[in-house]
Amino acid sequence: MAYASPARAYHHFGHVEDVLGHYAEVADGPGWSRPVEVWLAVLYHDAVYVPGRNGNESASAALAAEHLHRWWPESAIDARRVAELILLTARHGALRSRDFPVDDPSATDTRHFLDCDMAILAAAFEKFSAYDRAIAEEYRGRAPQWLFRMRRRRFFQRLLESERIFLSEYFHDRYETRARDNIRALLASAQTRRGRSW
């Protein structure tokens, strides 16, 4: 099973299940214009994952396309759309809501899909902290600890400095404040523990 190899502390199938929970939340709320393609993107978005390696997303997208062409060659599923969504996950933290047309249903799906993947930032603080520790565990031995901490701090600070973390109105209204509170608390506790900046 892809999500069991290599051993993963965070990017295992439990993460996919969490994202699927938010997928269902959107389905029950604003809805999806192309639910099957988004659902498949959720399933495959971290299928290939080696911490710190460039190309995880493109490899996951290629795997999804390969499987769709092999197992559902006559289906109406748009494999290119599935791959497009997966590739966009490489740009978490760099995308803005205005990057996607306001009145385009596909763009709305894109914003909701990316927000589902980022919703861990707004989890209860204990779960959010466990997520952060799990990411650190995945990178252990793959990068010097000081370098990982510096990059992680920059990522979180970039999110705090952005106009908004969540791209969709649906997630922004529900989770933005909690995500920012979590990130600030994590950075403050890390600074306190180490007696210096992260």
C-alpha cells in the first residue's frame, strides 16, 4: 500500500482519512462541482512521499493518472484534472485565493480541495502539535535539525504574514482564526523551550 511505504509519521492513510472528513464536510455544505475527481485527488495526493524530496506531487499525480488509465480507461473521469489538483499541493502557502477565478466552479473546487489538505492547521492544539512533531519525525535523519527548524519556522511565518491562510470563504470563515492561533502558540512555545528563535 502506497501510504505505508516508506514508514510515515504523518503522511499515512490517517491523514487521507482526515482530509476525506473535510471533503465530506464540503459535500454537505457548499458542495463539489466535480466530486469524483476531487475525491480521487484526495486519495492519491500523498501516495508518493519521501520527506524533503522534490517531485513527490508529480510522482503522485503520475501514479493517479496511470491507475485511472489502467483500471477505468472508458470512464468519464478526467485524469488530467485529478493530476492538476495533486500538483497544486506542492504550492501550499504560496497560492492566493485570487489565483483562481471567482465564478469558476472548478476553481471553487480547487480552493476547497487545497483547504481540506491544510485544515490540520486549525485542529485542536494537541492534534496540531502532534502533526508538527510527526513532520519533524519524518525529516529526522534527512536534514540537519537546525535547517529543518529554520525552514519550518519560515513556512509558518509566511502563513501568518499572508492575507489569509485558507483560500475558500467556507474554510476561511470557519478555521482561519484557529489556524493562526495554533501557529502563533506553536512558534511561541518553541521559542520558549529553546530560549531563542526557532
